[in-house]
Amino acid sequence: MKGPDKLFRLIKAMTKQEKRYFQLYASRHTIGEKNNYLRFFDAIDKQKTYNGEELEAIFKGEKFAERMDLVKGYLYEMILKCLNAYNTGKTAASKIHELLENMTVLSEKGMYRESEKRLEKAYDLA
């Protein structure tokens, strides 16, 4: 028997605040009703134990449910991106990573002096 679904485990590992942040994060580009990813997230979050058959029954007949594995994979990656955004700046390592990312963007734009300042800040923080 296959163990619990990794998406289910990730959602269950999230704190209340992280779930709230995800709902805001995922609904940024939604007009009107909730998007399908948020509906799927909520359905999984309500489950006590993972039940893929129950999820298929809930969304039966809906176009996105025909590709449930793709939906689950996309949602998993979306949650990880959201959690990275949520935790940005909370640790020294994430601050350094953010500074290095900013440095790369500035360098690609030809803003070398500004990029060097970011590198110096990252070095000082390290």
C-alpha cells in the first residue's frame, strides 16, 4: 500500500498562518469565485486521512479533475513557492539568499554598483 500522499502531508504540516498566507497568495489572480487550486487545497485540508477516491468523487465531471496528477503536482510546487515567500527574511540564510538573488537581477540589468552593494551586505551578514 502506498503511503500518504506528499501533497496531503505538506498541507497538514502547514501552520494556520501559512495556510492563510497560501490562500491569499493563490487567490491573487482570481476573479470571482475561488480558483480550482484553492478548492482542491481546501478539500485536501478538510480530510483527516488522505483519500484520493473521495477527492475524485468531489470533483467528478470537472475538467481539471481529468488531470488530477498534474493538478496535485502544480499545487505542491505552488505551496512550496508560497512557503518560501512566507519565510523570506526570517533567517540569516534566507536573507543572504535574497540578497544574492537581488544581486543577480541587478547585474543582469547592468546595475553593477548596486549589485556590488548587495554582495557586500550578504558578505557582512554571513
